[in-house]
Amino acid sequence: MSDTNIQEVVKQKYGEAAKRAASGGTACCGRGAELSGCDPITKDLYDEMDKAAVPDKAVAASLGCGNPTALAKLQLGETVLDLGSGGGIDVILSAKRVGPAGKAYGLDMTDEMLALARENQKKAGVDNVEFLKGAIENIPLPDNSVDVIISNCVINLSGDKDRVLAEAFRVLKPGGRFAVSDVVVRGDVPQNIRKSMELWVGCISGALEENEYREKLARAGFESIGVEPTRVYKVEEAREFLAAAGLDPETVGRQIDGKFISAFVRAIKPASNAACCGPSCCA
């Protein structure tokens, strides 16, 4: 699919998910989610204290694969941007962590998710939050304007990940942190099997192989790059989905077992632009 078509599919699926969450359901999406009841991807990402701090609909709308707000080590007074903020759970949690002197932005291109997020913000009673409409490939914020970028299983959905990472680099302040949860592939997986598995792991396929993710971050200008697994998906968890997709779990098991992971991906924008060679500083 073209980048435009990918965006339209993402908008449609996440718009439908937002409507389900807004009406009191759970924002599962994709064939695999319907079969598995959203497990194992979105289960138990937030502890009871985090869930108590946000409205129920924000929890129900979560389609992430991790908890970047807990892993990013946010500090009081920082400015945070969540790429693909959905129903707003990570933005609200970030706003509480950075406190009144800080700011949390949420960026999403789906009207239904933005409406749900603003409703959740109002219910949560947080004022240091602003939700922006836009695509993560074109962030509507100025250069060097945020301290931390978070994202929760969204960058894998983009058809132009190089552009996303370049934009993330641009809006981060020197010394700023890139701290996202995402789906990552480890090693080689046959293309037909990989596509089916990615549709199980997330709403849309498109996960990067681990070394490719590292290379793209470095090319964008980032340093101190790390990929830390937070969950490794086993073939037993996907057995029902694989069978429904017409794949034999026994045959493909050895090719996929342990190769799809949720990971915390982190990197730093160099404190001095002169130290980097990314597109934002060596034009």
C-alpha cells in the first residue's frame, strides 16, 4: 500500500476502535484481537495505580504494547509529546508525572480518538495537556520544543518511518529523549508469515527488524540507541490465530517463536547539534 492508503486504513481501524471504547466496550482491533480478546498484546500494561489515575475509557481505548510513561523516567517540569496518542492514557499519565510546571502533548490524526482523548482529559481534571490533530510524519510543533517523545505501538503503523524519526529528532531539544514502546522483529521471518503475525501483534503490519530500527535512528541523528525487550511473543499464544489464518502452527512455529517482541526503544538527541549528522543538523 502507498503511505496515503496506509494512513487511511489506520484512521478507519482506530476510528472504529475509539467508537467501541467510547460506547463502553474495549478498543480491540484487527482479526487477531477479535480471536484473542486483545491478549496478549494489550493485557496488563498498566499497574493498578496508573489505571486508577485515568478514566476507565482511557484504559479501554489503549491499543499499546507497553507503558512508555513508566519507562521514560519523566521529570517534573518536562515537556512530553506522545506520537499517536489515541484515547489519551499515556498523555494523561505523563501530565501527572511532569506536574503543573510541565506539559504533555498528544498527537493523533483520528478525529474519534481525539474526541475521546479530550473527554478523558476533562474527566481526569488535568490542565497541562494539549491534543493536536496531525500525522506523526509531520509533527505540528516547532524545532527543539520538547524534552521527551513517547509513543505506544504506533511508529510501526507508519509507512514512512524515516520521516517519523526525522521529525522526532527535529522537535526534540538538544539532549532530549526518544522513549517509545513498539513492536519489533528479531531475525529473519518469511514475508507471508511475518505479515500474518504482525496483524496479530498489532492492528496493522509494519514492524521493523531490530537492527533496521537501530540503523534508522542513527541515520536520523540519534545516539545512545537501545532496544530493550519488554515482552517476547511465543507461538503458543498465537496458535489460534495462525490456524484461523490458514497457517499450520506446527510448521511455522520454529520460524516465528520468540521473534516478535514488544520493546522499549530509547535514544538521545545529541546535546550539541554539531555532534550529529542527521538530516536536521547537517543539511
